[in-house]
Amino acid sequence: MNFTKGEELLALCQVHKRGIHAVMLRREMELTELSEMSLSAKLRVSLDVMQRAVERGLTQDKKSVSGLLGGDAKKVSEHAEKTKAVCGSLMSKAVSRSMAVLEVNATMGKVVAAPTAGSSGIVPGVLLTLAEEFMLDDDALLKGLMTAGAIGLIITRNATVAGAEGGCQAETGSAAAMAAAAVVELMGGTPAMALHAAAICLQNVLGLVCDPIAGLVEVPCQHRNALGAANALVSAEMALAGVTSVVPFDEVVEAMYRVGRALPCELRETALGGLAGTPTGQRIKGELA
Amino acid sequence: MKEYSLFDIVGPNMIGPSSSHTAGACRLGYVAHKLARGKIQEVAFSLHGSFAATYRGHGTDKALLGGVLGLLPDDESLRDAFRLAEERGVKHSFVLTDLGAEQHPNTVRITVTKGDQQRMTMLGSSIGGGNIRITEIDGFNLVFTGEYPTLIIPHIDKPGVVGQVTSILGQRAVNIAFMRVYREHKGKNACMIIETDGAIRDAVLQEIRGIQNVTNATLVSIN
């Protein structure tokens, strides 16, 4: 069982009357010749790394090597506890948790690249929050990671998830699309709805550039992970309500790739353009050198 | 095209912040650790391109050194690599260098001096997503990625040597995924790079080392 496009994935889901996560599991079992049990055990290790990263990021007060990051995830989370969160409890938690993982990443802590280190906050931030708010168990979360993996796989095969190749849209955009599809399936949506959510997510950030200050995975990466978490939840909400993407997922992926290739190299992780190229970005770069 | 696993997408589990500047750097160091085989006394890193420009902020130095000390990209001790090196009495130095425009931006030359004063030098690049490419060992140009268990077998370019190696692997049920043979001059120094599907036991390595005209055999396996 294999698929490289969203359309093929949907067809497999329809033929076997199963969710995206189940199709992804079958594919993985065939590819690796591992049993469902050993694959689940392996994925549980990844889930555990995600959980510990979120926990650590929300409690630690450590500054990153450059000093640019540290303590902001905790700030957002504490603010939401003290006052009513402007964007609601669920959204606020997902945002602070996504930020938390990026802080752990920037302080040389352990994360799961999902799909990349620079976008590693979005999938755990969204899924762990969803689990908490809707009391989903770890088995549900493993299914969510399978669904997320299927979406990431299609984007990797047909476009790119690397900021150096496709800009930030390819990194945090893909992570958000992965998380959005997982949310839809976990909340009882159909595979088709999950793909609509992923498509909407990617559309929302088409053209987003990769412009890290001093080339470090810190600024603006952390804020874009926060936005990615929000993007995933907003898109999932629409898709679950029956809102569809006019342009199908596969075509959006292709468009994302084309847009990425059209970006000048200054805006693809070279730390030359965008925020990295501002007077402040250049000053920080100089101070760190 | 490579078939991506779920764990290529939701993964790898790694120490941050960057798959290319941290995880990939650690893997490069780890290959040097495997190639050195034995107690390392001193290691020198020559950093090129983006490695030279941003190595501190990305922890590239700690990742490289940690790899040379035998740590893998998901080892939380990576950030304490300097302290570990001190404890083990491994001297280290980082030099910024220009290895030429044809080199990948994330390239490093690693020179290891062992207890017996023997030296090993390798050149490698971190080519994205934590993937690496080794392009030179001890002045010998070659290419491998470390994605598969890889045998590096320097030998003398004589008829039958390659055949003997592959038949030992065949007898031991080791499947060869990819294989390349490099040589400097006809009848002189040559090197086999054999990437395999499964694990290779030490006894198989010993057997290969025993073949006439095989100078050495090293297994590089990153897992």
C-alpha cells in the first residue's frame, strides 16, 4: 500500500474504508516489515520526546546560546493563567506549547523534527493541547502523528519541507498542514476534510519567507511556530464545519513548491533578506559574530 | 527515489537547534569516531562556509566534538561535549577556513590524532535534514552517506580482491545495496565502499581484513 499524492491517499481511504492514520500505518508496516506493535512503540518514543520538550519549555528559564530566545513560552502560558486568554484557552495553550518546543530546540534540548527542527513546535503544540482539552489518550495521539506523517510525506515527495529550498511556508506551513489534518481526524472528520484542512493551512501562508536573524533557528522561527499552531487550529475548525478548499490539496502543494522556487535566495534561509536583512537583524548578526 | 518512512517525516528525534548544523554535524563527527577506531588523543576541525559563519549559535562545535566522542544526534549529553572531552582528555581545536567554492557550504575537515600518534583525516558535508556526505578519507576521494551500514575497505588494486570481499558478504547473508570502487593508479591504492542492508558482525570484518591485498576494513554504522 503506497501513495505519493493526496488523491491516491483519499482513494485508499475510500477503498479500505479507513482513516488516513490507518492507511499510513499499513504503508509503514509494509515498508519497514515491522509489526504494528513495534511501530507503535517506536512512535511512542517520539511522542514522549514531544511531551518532555513541551513540559521543559514551559518551565525552564534558559536563554538560547545567542540570548535571543528564552522565557517567552512561559510568559504566554502564565499570562493565560492569570487573565482570560484573548484567543481562548485552547488556542492560547497550543501557542505557548509550540513556542516552548522552539525554546528547547534553541537551548540544545531534544525535540522531534516534525517535519523539521525549525518547525518542531507546531505538531506537538497542537496535538498535545487537543489531547488535554478533549481528554484523548496516547493511542489517539499516535494516530494523530500517523495522519500528520501522511500529509508531511506527500509534501516531502511532491514539494519540499526545507526552508532553504522553499522558504518558511515549506517548513511551518507544512507542519501546520500536518497538524491540521491530524486534528480533523482526531475530532471525527473524514479523510477528505483532513485534506481540505491541510490545503487551507498551506494556502494561508503561501509565500512566507525564511529569514532567520543571524541564520539561527530562533527569530522569527518561534513566533512563526506560534502562528503555525493557530493556523492549524483555524483551518481544522473550518474543515470540520464543512468548509472546503477550492483548490485541491495536491495542487496547493504544487503551488507552494513553485512559489518556493520563485523566492530569491536572500529569502531562503541565507540570513540575508527579510528580517535578517533589517538594520536590527544585521546589528544582532554583527554582535554574535 | 527514496521511500520516506514515517520517522523521516515525524523525526528524527534530535538535539536542536538545526538538523543540518547540529544533527548533521554530529553525524559527521560520529563517522570520524568510527573511522578512527581506537583512543582519540586530539581532534582538529576546519570549518568551511556556513559552518564557519554560524557554528557557535547552532552548537555545531559541540555537535561535531560530541560525535567524535561517540555521541549520536539524539544524545542529551551533546551540549556538554566540551566537558566530556576534557574528562576524557581529548584535546580539540576549531579553525575557520576556506576549502574552496566547489565545496558544500556546510563542510568540515576532521583530523583525528590517536594514542599511537596515527592520524586519520576526513572531509564531509552536512547536506540538509541531518543527512551527510563523506567525500574524502586520508586524502582518498570517495563518496558515501552513512545512511546504510557502510564498509570502507582500502586495498591494493589487484584482480580478485573485490570478488573475495563480495563472496564473503554473500556467504554471510549480507546483501549489498550499493557498491563503488575507487583507485588512485592501476595496481596501486584503491578503496571499496560497500553499503549494505543489514548489520555486519565483527567476525565478518575480521574475515575481510584477512584477505590478501586488503589493507584494512572499517564499518561505519550510524544508529
